[in-house]
Amino acid sequence: MTHTRPHGYIRDAYIEDTDAEIVPPPGHPWERPLFLLCVLVSLLLAAILLRLLWTVSGTSPWIPILAVSVPLGCWWARGLRYARERAESVRISPTQFPEAYRLVMTLSAETGLTRAPEAYVRIGTPSASLDAAAHGLRRYLILPGAMFDGEGRLRDPDALAFLVAHQIGHIAAGHTGYWQRLATLGAELVPGLGAALARVREYTADDHALAQAPEGAHAVRLFAGGAELYTRVNLGEMAARATGERGVSLSLYHLLSRRPSNVRRMAALRDRGRRGRVFL
């Protein structure tokens, strides 16, 4: 069955001059080095912890228990998150939110996924925490309920296409994989390290979204202005602040945040000659 992408009605002047076809990039140049560093740090911390346990307790059974409990704990946490969406959220289908269903199917096929992810609608305003996730072999997306009107139609098809393509980009890049998450878990204990990898992955997913749905790049305004005021947000003006504003507390915030700030994210989408900023 062929799915056609819904056509939107808003094309932001911010990307109006994008005439050439955008080829999906391999990812942010910092992603692979940061991922390898996070894996090495996680292995090092695990080795140190096991060594300390061995020194303190010798042949105590706590060592194999700990080695098994951490992977199982991570597995169950992901499973409970997935269960929450299955129990509480509306799953889109050909009969429930059919426009969004066709959009997910189309973008998944264009990305080359062999199996389209499940998609759920969560009531509330668009949030930067809405993202792709996985449990076992299942991949799923969370779509903001604020993107639909009272009749279940798409308020801004282009913006939703960008958000869906962003989430599918996470899946295509392997960000939702269980083993990737487990291999970098220890890096979360190092201030700024796990957060840096998370920020880089957001830039990579944005690159995928811009490649598939450039006409919806104005969707990033939703995270700054909300569903009611986002059309009043000036992307260029916010993006310009990424290089114009300085401060120790601001730099610290950027380093510790798990997602690129709105101004840095908009700047990365605006200036395609430079990749998203990760550090200072």
C-alpha cells in the first residue's frame, strides 16, 4: 500500500531559500567519538566498582548479583515506560488519527526502516521530551496531542512531519537501542559527559528531520512558544542569540543540559555550514 504524505500550509521564510535536495547526513561529527568515550568511561567505572566489591567482600555473591541487576533494571525501566504508553495513550491507526498514521508510514518507508514504529498520541503541549523510544524489538514514537485540533485533524502537517522525522531519525541512527543505552549508562555519572552525547544525538535527529521534512523546520518554535504562540516566534532572531549571548551560568547550563537549547538548535538549523554546538 502506498502512503502519501499530507501537505501542510505553512512554509517558514527561515528555510525558504533551501532549493537543493538535502541528503541525510551520516550524523553529527561528534557523535561517534563521544559514544566511544562514553562506552570506555562506562566500562572503566564498572571495572572500578567490581574491583572495589571484590576487595571488600572477596568472593561475595554481590558481584554477580550486581552484574545481572543493572541490565535487568534498565530492561524493566524501558518496559514500564512502554507499558505506560500502551495503557494510557491513544495509538494512532488507519482509523484513529489517520493523517498522522499515513505520515508515520510514509516517513518510515522513506528512511528505509523495515518496520514502521508504533505511534501514540500524548495529551499536552509539545515538549522537547517527546521522543522515540524502544523496548525489545518494538520501536515507538510519542506525538503531542496539541498538534491535533478538536476533530483529530493535523493543525500544522509540516511541523508534525518534522517532529515525526526527528523521532524516526533517532530510530534510524540506533539511539533507541537497548545495548547502546546500557553501554553508556556509566557515563551518566560523569557530569556533562552523558549530557553531551544526548545533545549530539538531538542534532543528528534534527539533520534527519531537515533532510526529510525541510518545510517543517519551523516546528522547533513549538518548544519556545508553545502550541498557541509558536507562530509569533522569530527563528532568525532566536538563532542569532546563540553566538551573541555569553555568561558563566549560561555556559554551564549548555554543558549540563541533555538537549540543545532552543537558541542553539535553531542556529544549527539556520546555518547548515556549521554543525550544532556541543560544548563552549
